[in-house]
Amino acid sequence: MATSRVVATAGHVDHGKSTLVRALTGMEPDRLAEERRRGLTIDLGFAWTRLPSGTDLAFVDVPGHERFVTTMLAGAGPVPAALIVVAADEGWMPQSAEHLDALDALGVEHGLLVITRCDLLDPEPAREEALGEIARSALGVPEVVEVCAPRGEGIDALRSALDALVATVPEPDPHADVRLWIDRAFSIRGAGTVVTGTLGAGTIRVDDELELGGRRVHVRGLQSLGEPVGEARGVARVAVNLRGVPREAVARGEALLTPGAWLAPAELDVALRGVRGAEPGPLPREVMLHAGSAAVVVHVRPLGQGHARLRPEHPLPLRIGDRAVLRDPGRRAVVAGVEVLDVLPPALRRRGAAARRAAELAEPGFGTAAGELRRRGLVRVADLVAMGVPRAEVDTLSALRADGWLVAPARAAEAVSALAAAVRAHDAAEPLDPGLTIEAARRAADLPTAGLVTAVLTNAGPEDPQLRAGRVHLGRAHGLPQQVRAAMEKLRADLVVEPFRAPDAGRLAELGLGPRELAALVRAGELVAIADGVVLLPDAPDRAVTLLRNVGPAFTLSEARQALGTTRRVAVPLLEHLARTGRTVRVDDLTHQLH
């Protein structure tokens, strides 16, 4: 298993970032021959060292030239801490500012200021100027270390400061869903395609199945800090050997993901954050969104003060709370930071919808489990987690649950009202077929599963729809024709006096209760049919069991008929009904026994 810490360098070109990394690690971060020949970092470099505490620390060395800001953001995007490097002989420079703006937009709160080339000029002016700029960012006032890397001066102090820095970075969740933003992809003879990136949280293991670009891939091998490992936990620099994936099928900005755990939103609503204390200004219609190692053109729709809807040219695996950078390449400037608020936003179709949406996004509790459920009314548990709501919040949320869905109280009340209206309409059209089937009820209440129909009716009141015998009804015999209800009341009066004297054909004809009317009363739960044309009140089987217990654990048909005060026409099918429902068993041809 590999665990480590990761920091990124930041700063103006030729201020000594790569030299500093070499002095700390003894490794060459510039991979390309052109970089070493020109003395200019043009791609991401990686190196690592062991700090005095024993902590392994990896460095992502980024280019400082303005032409490579996109590359810088690809390296710094997933990293939780930064070294801001400023040369004593040049001081604060344009790329120092843009790199700081990017770190601030990303919400990076952990960092060090390193003043390099202190042998060339008094470092104090550069130190004061840099601290004044940095203090207005999320980094606040960082610790400062002054060094001369080629001579090794200040390197021990820097290593101690790095130890203290990484101790302040929160430990990531090793059980979190994996999202490894890819910053390099290459092929190795005999091994195949390898991708690298900074694992921010979660755990990757050899033989894991992950998702890449919508397809499943398998982890053939894993390295961290140059050594093969069986598993790697965030935060860590990792290299992942993928089985059966062509090199040309992978690019910087893609991500290895826990399968089925991430959404790919076509649109997302965000809060806009100014950098270094400034308010975000008007945004161009199109800007570049930098998230993780990805750089994607997004179309911007302003929603209101401090909020916008972004539509990327292709979906990105983002979640609530993610931070990203908006950069205008034309102005060569970071124009805003964004915090993702919603990755499944509603459509904006009516006049004034954008302003109303901005007000909604500013409400307290937005992005929490309770807030998302209240706002959406009905949502899958898996979708809430994939959106970025913490699993612990979702699991402890007080809500109706069924079939993997959550239902807010207000949405449940709406469903009950819709069911009541639908049952009334159905019963008016089909008076002898009262109540809705579960599937018809599901459609009427606009619920995604049949189990949710049962869930919303769990706490329904006496006047609300009730679920009986697999159908949704309104009250006792509600919806049946008046003459059928009247006949039922007369039949009820008969059966209250003699509960096991089922009406014969003559009495049923006298009451006007034919087969269709009896079937309707059975479906409505007013009667139970124990045989064709033999009906009793619904509680008759339970009452029969109570009376038969007084006869004994075993009894004959004749004894049962006498105990129940009924005829053979009723006793025979009633005992068969009790046997079918598991309340009695046949001992032999003559004897029955209660369970």
C-alpha cells in the first residue's frame, strides 16, 4: 500500500521551481530533453522525497511560462497544497499573480512561500511584496522560507517547513469514490498503457475495475513514488497500468472513476468566486473551465449576482462542492473561481427563471441531503451520493424510503392528493370496479416505482386513499353506487347477527347483489369470498379461528359447523379457506387441526 502527500509548485518562469525540486529530492523533474536543453519547464514534472518525519512527499512541478498555464492548472488542479516560489532578484511577476489567482480560485488553503536566489539580492523586498499579494488569497499569510537551492542553503529549513505544512492538510477518506484525473499517458514496452495522476481520495488496488470514458477498464499494475504497490490511497501520486487500453484512447483531462458512482452532467450550476478578495466581474459567453487536469470550453449563462450555469463542450465527472477555475485565454487571466452547487439542475424555460434559480442557489442548506430532497421532492439515493451529498448525510436523512428512492414529505402529500383524485375519477367511470391497480396508481401519482405507492400511503389518514388487496381505494366502499352501498349495509346487518350464515342466492337476489356487485364489494374490502357465491364479512376467518379454539386443537367438520352456527354450504369452503391461509391443517379425512 502507498500513502503519501503531494504539493505543487507555482510561480513565474525561471524563478527556480525545478531547481528547488532537484535540491529537495535529488531527482530531475524535467522529463523532456528539450526542457533540460532550454532550462525551461514546458510540461509537468514529478519527483519525491522522504521528509524528516518519515512522510513521503511528492512534488508536481509545473511550468511557469504564460504559454503553459493550461499545463500548470492540469498539474495543480487535483493537489491540496502548493509551494509559491518567488525569486529574490525579480520579485513578484505576472505569472506569480496568475498562478496565485488560480490557486485561490481552486480554494487551496495550504502552502508555503519560498524566496529563491537569496544569494543574488536581499530577499526582504520580495518577501514583503509576495506576502502582501498572497494575504488576500485563501492561503492567508503562509510561512516563508528563504533558500539558495544551488548551494543547498535553507533546504533543511524548507524540509522541516514542508513537514509542518503537510501535517495541516486533512486526511482524505480512503473509502471515497475514486476520481483520478489523468495528467500523463504513455506506453511501456511489455506493459502497455500507463496513466498518471494525483489521487485525491479513495483507494485503487491492482485488479480493480474502473471506468474510463464510459467503458470499464482493469488495473493491471500500480506504482507510487516509483515503486510497485498493491494498492494506493489518496493523497498520492500514482501510475496505473491499464490492461487492454490503447495509448491513443487516453488523454490528459480524462479521469479514472469508480464504476457507476459518478454523473456526467451536461450542465451545472455554480457559485462564482472572485480571486484575492475581488468580486467576480461579467464573464464572456465562452471561457475555459479548468477542473482537475481537464480544460474544457464552457458556455456561460449568468443566473444572477454571483451564480451562473455552465454548459461544457463535453461532460465532466464533477460533484457538489468541487472547485474549479474559469480562465479567459484571450485576456490570459483567471476571471473567477467556481464552486459546483448542482450537477442535475432544472431546465430554465419561463421568463424570470434565471433570477429565481439564482435566489434558490443562495438559500441556506443548498447541496445538503435535506436541502436537495426538499427541493427535488423525489430522488434516488444513488443519485444524491453521485451528486456529491455525503453518504452519511443521506443514510441518516429522515424521509420515506422505498426501492432505493427518497420522498420528501411535501412530495408524498402531493402524491396522496393525486391518488385520491385519480381514484375518484376511476370510481365514477367504473363504479363496480372501484380502486386503482398499483400500476395505475403509480402512473397517477407520477412515481417511478410501485413500492413508492405503498410508501406514500403508509401514514395516510382515514379519509386518504388506502391500499387493500392490491388496489388503492378511498374509504369503506367509497365510490360504489349508492344502491350497492345500501345493499351492503343490509347484508352487514345480517352478518353481524349471524356472522357465518352466508346469504343464499335468494337473499342476494333480494338485495340486488349479483356477481359483479359482489366482486366489487370484495375488491373494495367489504366482503371476503370463501367460495363462488359464498361471502362473509372480512373478519369472519379470524373470528372462526377464535371460536374453533374453544372446540379443541382438533375437530371434525360437524363440530366446526355446530361451533360456528352455520351450514355445511358455508362450513366446508370456510375450512378450506382456513387451510389455504395456513390457519388449519388436515390431520386425516375427517379431522382438522388448528396451527
